[in-house]
Amino acid sequence: MSDSVSIIIATRNRAKILERCLAALPAGVRGLDPPEVIVVDDWSTDSTRQTVENFAQETGWRAVCMTQPRPLGANAARNAGLGVAHGGVIVFIDDDVFVTEGWLQKLLAGLSNGTSVVAGPVQLTVAGPLLGKHRKEVSGYFAEVLSPPRGLDGEIVPVLGNMAARRALFEQTRLCDTIRPPVEENDWLRRAGVRAGFVPDALVWHYKRPEDIRLSALLKVAWARGSEGGWWIRECANIGPRRVWSMAGQCLKTSMRAFGHAVIQQCWGGVVVGLGELSRALALGGLINRRPRVAESWR
């Protein structure tokens, strides 16, 4: 198998952020042959294609922009990129992350010990408290990952925003087009039947706009991620009803404690956590379902 690398970036209508993402790549891959870069444009109406063409001209890299025939969603875009990638190693990053010096070499080193898929940490560009009094309460809802994420059975779960895997894995098992965060990686890993590793020094920065960290936006994210996660465990994880109900009870207790913390400490972070855990508990118990999710929606 070739050790050449294909970096796949799914995007929609974020050309300015994508420009910064691409600009960070040369430092991130320093010391290695330039990888193939595939940007999959999920029906943008901005200057995404021109941004990719400018990057290819400036660097001399093989960088292409392919456009979806209609808006199909992030995972569908990633799968489309897989269909044209040439590399023996596939790397996924998001369009709003900025890789760090020597990032790719560190990430690929994780594959050299026989591990088939690895991921690295994702740190928010926003410093200090995000909302409320305790950063860790809510940073997960912004997809900040500083230590190995764990799945239902304690397994390490990779993160699509900063992940490398042998191409053969995706020839057998593609990403699901309709499953959304926070369980899209869990779903793929369980279907692929492989173990993942974590490379702590292969860091990327995750950019967030001011409007992304407003309370109203975060409450919506917490509810959506909670209901998605609960639905997926109940319907797709095949862990048995007794364990599902046990998890629902635990989530409900966590929700009540979080709401109590919010009242006593006057901390909005507790409200966010309480809402997310409540929606997860209700979805696990079958009392709510995720709203109809169509692939046309970006996330």
C-alpha cells in the first residue's frame, strides 16, 4: 500500500475560514512530500472554488475542488472525497481547523505502530471560560478534544476534525451520510470493527466565530447533540434495553445535578449541560426522537 496522503476537507460557504485552514497546511506537513488536497464543496455560493485554486497556484500542490451535485451534508461530502482520493492514507480535517507545525508527521507516526486509525487533539482558538464558570463543562459541545474520547465500552473514538486512517478501511466501510455529531465517529468505528489510537502532540486549532459561542446557539447544539447521541445508542449501538435504560437514568441524574449547579452557582454552563443530558435521557428512553435529519442539512 502506498504511503502517499490525501487530505479531505468538506466545506460549505466558509471560504474565508477555509482560506486560513489551507494556509496552515504547508507548515503542518513540513518535512514530508506535499499531500493531495481534496476540498469537497457541498454546494457553496461563495468563493470556495477560487480559494482552492488560489492555494494550488501559490503552493504548486495538487489541490482540487469538487462540487456536490446538490447539498448533501458533511459526511456525504467526505465520502465523495474518498471516491476520488489516491493516497494510501486518508486524512480528514474540518474546514475550520488550523493545523500546527509538524502536525502531519506526528499524526502519521501514530499509524506506523500498526494502528489503522488515529486522531489528534482539537483545541479551541477561544481562550478562557467559554460560558459559565467552568470551561470543561461546555467545551465538548464546541468539539474541543484534548484527551482521547471514549466510546460505550471504553474504546478510543477518533475525531473527524483531525484523523488519519489507512485507505483500505474506507473501501470496506464508509461514513454514514445521515448520522450527525456527536456519534458519527462512534458509528463508523463500530461498523469498521477496528481500534483507534490517539496522538496527543498532533494538535489542530478549532476556530469559532463569536456568534458560535452565544448562549442561544449553544443551547440548540446541546439539545441536538444530546438527542442524536441518545437516539443512536438506542437504535444503532446494539447494547440491549437494560443497559439503555440504565444509561437513561444516569443521564437524567446528571441533568438534575447540572441544573442544580446552575441555580446554586448561577452558572449558565450548568444549564447547557443539564439540557444536553436531559435530551439524551429522553431519547434513550424513547420519549423523544431526533427531529427528521436530512442529508441536505450541513451538520
